[in-house]
Amino acid sequence: MSSRLVPVEAHLGEVLAAMRPLEPVRAGLEAAEGCALAEDVTAACPLPSFDNSAMDGYAVHASDVAGASEGSPVTLPVMDEVPAGDTRTLTVAPGTAVRIMTGALMPAGADAVVPVEWTDGGRDSVRISQPATSGNAIRRRGDDVTEGEVLLKTGTRLGPAQIALLAAGGHGSALVRPRPRVSVIATGSELTEPGSPLAPGRIWDSNSYMLAAAVRQAGGEAVRRWVTDDPAEVLAAIEEESGAADLLITSGGVSMGGEHDVVKAALAGNAPAGNAAAPAREATPGREATPGREAGVAQVTFRKVAMQPGMPQGFGVVGANRTPIFTLPGNPVSAFVSFHLFVRPAMDVLQGQAPGRLPTARAALAGPVRSPAGKRSFLRGVLDSGTVTPLTGQGSHQLGALARANALIIVPDQVTSMKEGEVADVMSLL
């Protein structure tokens, strides 16, 4: 790995340049939830598709109740009742009323609905004590959406409201970019599954759970896997997962150098059977090239990015499908920050959306912060009403502060300290 540090933007740029949206699929509305639309969806008919009552009440001629008041109510005979879903063709004659329910088809002739609250609620006849103007409590055909209008645009993420609109518009399915299938591979012989006994020198695996949760939060489907510090085992897992996944994430095994860099060793020094290695690619400043191979093997670049935490990074493609792979650091905070800076924007592209970043704001520091020269720091903090408080415990292994944080304080590359009261860029984690 080269000793030269690569800017955050340069690494992110290379990542995004390699990403392509997933091929669209047509999915039923339940399966499409959380996915992004791959086409504009237009209204095949107006919404609502017919004039209907906005309230429980009585369909009347507005002129018949124009003089109604508490002291001088108007009494009308009730000729029929229209519940929601009734498809009969009814007509309200002048001087009469039809009892009507919310959402029911407006009878011909009626031009107003008197809410039941303005009446005595009668069934054979109704006493009305307040006038209703023409159009009162009527939902007109097309007053929400007109025929041919674009309901939702390409790239729209389908949440509950969007799903409801599609369903209301008669669409039982949608053409969407599917949720990316992401395999998370945690490496480390020291790892133990949470909930099991912990031997001396071992730690419970938190990274795979954290990264899988982050994948789901970003709209993907996650599969977790754990492997020991054996390059052959790591390579086998990567090869197996690359066949089914749209994206791979490993954590650990990229920073120490030598035999303990198992991910680097697996990707740089091993090839699947039957695939001959091509000549190694030429390294560019700030990155280390791995042996390039024909489709079916690995082309991954390892580099040091000018950031803290998360300096050691790797990105490339693996397997016959040239599945993108991110090799993230093993320290949990480093992996967390790396995911949000690099993996999440890549997942946006896979889903056919513009690569986004966490919302950025400006906030006054409630305490001083320090940062190493030449590195952009992402410090945990609590953002509240325009002020951000740096948390103690900024080590890349310290999950306690990360769990309490709702924001990352960004200290620019060439800034080594900021004083209390200075205004900093802040990335919200909410």
C-alpha cells in the first residue's frame, strides 16, 4: 500500500465511476416497497374517478337548503341511502334528499352534501339547520390527479405514501430498480457470534451486524458471513458470495501488512481454478495495484485515504459478474464512517438514484476538537439546535460514543484544531 494519502473525493469518484444501476424488474406493490422507480408512472384515469361525498350526510340541491338555520330549519324527505361502493345510478329530485356515506358516488342532480352534524340525522325525513353552498363536501372527479398526469417520477423511492398512490391509481405493479443484494463478510479469527460464551482474546462480532443494518437502512438486502484469518477461506467466501450478490463488503484484513492482511492476500495472491491471471495493472500515485485478471477474478485497488477514521480502503470488482467489492477497515467506527462516505452513495447508484450523502449542516462547536494534519476527520458529536457537542471517546474502536452520536463533525484536511464556538460542517446521522 502506497504511503501517499488519496483525497476522499478522489476515492469516492473512482467508486462512483465504476457503479452502474441494476437492471429494472417489474414487481408487485408489496415487493416494490423501498425500491426506486425505473420509469415515470402516469395516471390511467383521474383521481378520484367519480364525484363522491367527502362526508357522511345528505345529498341535496343547495338551493333547497339556502335558507336553513337553527331557528328555521329546512325539512326534506329522505328518498334513499347511498353507501360507499353502491354503483346504482340515482337522481335527487328537487325538494328531496338522499342519505350518503363518505366516499359514495354522488347522485345525479345533487350539488351539495349537508354534513350529518348539521342535521337531526333523520332517516325518513331530515331536518337541516345550516345552509350548504353548491359543491360543499363533494370530491370532484380528478381534483387530486388528472388523467395522464405523472404520478411519480423515475428515481422516486417507494415509501408508504407512494405505494398508496400507485394502488389508488390502479397500478398493481411497478418497474423498479431492485434492492441491491449485499453480502457482508466479517474477517477475523478473534470473532465470536454475539450471545455465545467469550473466551479470552476473542471479541463478539459487531461489524457484520452493523454493516448489514446500514445496508438495509440504505435500501438493500443484506446477508452476513464470518470467516477466519485464512486467505484461502476469505477468497472462497468472496468467490461464492460474488455469484449471488450485487455488491460485497468485507471488514478487516486490509491495514496491518504482511500475513495478517488476509483480504489483501486473498485478492492479490490467489485466483480461482481455471482462470489465468493477466498482467498486473500499473499502480497510480497513492494506490497499490493488485494482479489484474480476466473476468472471473479480482481487480481491487488498496489505498490510504486522507481521512480519520477509515484510512485503509480497498475497492474493485471480483468474480465472473464483476461484482463491486468494498474492503473496509476492521475497526467498527472506521467501517461505519467508510460505509456512509463510500458504500451508501454506491448503493444509491445501483438503485438508479443520484449518489447522495448524509445531510450536511453548519453548527457551532460546543467544545474544541483536534485533527491530524493532512487528514479529514469525522468526529462523533451530538447535534442540537445549531450546536454540536463533541463526544469523548473518539477512538476508532469505541462504539459507545458512536451509539450516542447523531452527527459527524467534519474537520477539513489541513485543519488541526478548531475552537469552541467555531462553526463546523456536520453530517447528520438521523
